[in-house]
Amino acid sequence: QVQLVESGGGLVQAGGSLRLSCVASGLSFEDYGVAWFRQAPGKEHERVAAMSARGDWRYYLNSEKDRFSIYRNDAGNTAYFEMNNVTPHDTAVYYCAADPVSPTVYNYWGQGTQVTVSS
């Protein structure tokens, strides 16, 4: 059974940084592309970062590529997402997702972790 478990969310002040982790189990993690999505209250789900299985391709939400970073540690079955210089606009539930094939459609999802940025 595939499981993705996020951690690292919480309350952070505007201008600060945050690193989210996603630990995977039940799959050969090195064969899976990973992504981070977020959903803010009243807004649509949006993909904020993605990374291929081999790490040779990365995607970032256009307006945020200078603040966001996605990387992975296959030995530890963990994906990471870092945000710098956060603003209240970054407040959302953040989800990690994984898929062995598609860089845009993900079959496996975590339960989400809340990030709240105070001004």
C-alpha cells in the first residue's frame, strides 16, 4: 500500500522560510516523479512544484520559481519542498503527490499539511 506522509507545516511569520517533507512508503520511490500542490481557502488546487524521478526535470509555479525549491532524497524515500520569504498568500494546505508515469496527473497523494503565514 502506497503512503505519502507530509510534515513540516505550521505557523510561520511573513518573510520566514519553511521546509516541508514527504515520506513515501510502499513504492520504489526512485521510480516516481513527485510534486507539491496547495489549496488555499476558496481557491483552486494548484501545483507549485514538481520533479522527475531522475531529478533531471523540475517545474515551479511561474511566479514563484525564485522562492520555491523542490528536491528529493531517494535513499530516505523523502521529497522536500522549501519556501523562502513567505507571505500570507502562501497560507494553504500543502499536499505531496507521486506518480511513476505522468508529470501532471498524480495517482498517489498525502493527507496534506497546513501552512499558515502570519503578517
